[in-house]
Amino acid sequence: VDIDLQQLVNGLWLAGAEAVAINGHRLSSVTAIRGAGDAITVDYRSLTRPYRVEAIGDPLTMQSRYVESAGGRWWATLHQTYGLRHDVSTSREVVLSADAGQDLRQAKVRGER
């Protein structure tokens, strides 16, 4: 369900993720994760199961912070109630492609008005 992926992703952001992707689709602060009938879409692109969520962040803290986040608690409840699970692993190297839908609209040097 889309809300389950939303909770997982929000938990990763709260845990300190610097970048997140679902099935190779890079997410941003304005990415839409929605249900469309039986499908889940990310920025209106349909995803197929299994859903692979990848995140880049501090390997020493992100996993424990995720478990303590609302998203981590949400998934713990899904596991206890419905038997749903998600596997968490750590990699030395993760490469996520850029968000193809993001364009730079405005930029300025910090401190300038």
C-alpha cells in the first residue's frame, strides 16, 4: 500500500538519509508516492513488486534511528499484525541516479539577499 512506502521513506529521511530511491526512482522532497488502483506510483510512474528502497546515509546511525522513527514503528506494527516484513542491510557503496524530474529553478549564494 502506498501509505506503507510513504511511512518507510519518511522514516528514512528522519533517520538522516541523504538520498532515497524506490526501485531505482530517486525521491526528492516533492516526490509523490500514491496508490493507483492495484499499483503504486512514484511521480506517476508505476512500480512493480518487490519494492526495493535504497538510502544513503551514515551506516553507524541510520539503521538504529530508522527503527526508532515513526516509519520504523509503523513497519514493526505491520510485521506483528499482518506478517509483512522488510529486510534491512548495509552496503559499503550505494549509487543512486539523480532525480530526472528535478530542475534547478532558483539559486543564490548563501548570505546574499
